[in-house]
Amino acid sequence: MLYGKANAPARQLVGVMNKARDAKQYWGLEDFMVIKPTRVYNSANLAMLMINLSQILMQPVREHCPSFSVNDLKAHFRGRKYVLEVLKMLPKMPEANSIDQALEQAANLGRINQELSAA
């Protein structure tokens, strides 16, 4: 019982460290090379906003695919954007079900964790 209580702060610290790693790795915190206090504050808050937003967007997918990551989320939206841009160039819009299939396939192209698409 004491062991679980003693490790609670350590678990919180690991959670904070993981969020900081996500901010640096996935959202380009290293690009915010600023030294003025207001800019540092704004950059850190923007990075944390992006982490919180990505966690909200990943939550429904993680029910089916627990290993769904931020890179998978980025690949999903990047694939959707590419398909939508190509559709804008077509002279005639395809059927809705064809669009849905193309969006799904393109969104899964860059994914690292493919568990969801296999199901």
C-alpha cells in the first residue's frame, strides 16, 4: 500500500516528461528558440495546447487501437488533406462512397500502427 502511494509522484513526473517529449518531438518545440519571457511563455503554452488537442483527437481511436500515436494522427490528417486537394482538381466530383474510401485509404498510408485498419 505504501509502495503505491510513494510512486504516485513518480508516475506524475513521468506523465509530465512524456508530454514535454511530445511537445519537442511532434510539435517542433525546438523551433521556438526564443529567450524573451513572453515569447517563451507563449511558445510553451502553444506546444501544450497542441498536445492536449492531439490527446482529445486520439482518444476515440485509442479505444480500438491503443497504440495509435501522434505520428499516426498526423498521417491521418495529412492523407485526408492530400485527397481533398486532389478532389478539388477533378473536373467532376466522384460519388460520396468513393470519396470516403479514398479518404480512408490515404489517411492510413503513413500510419505506423496499422491495428485499426486490419480490423
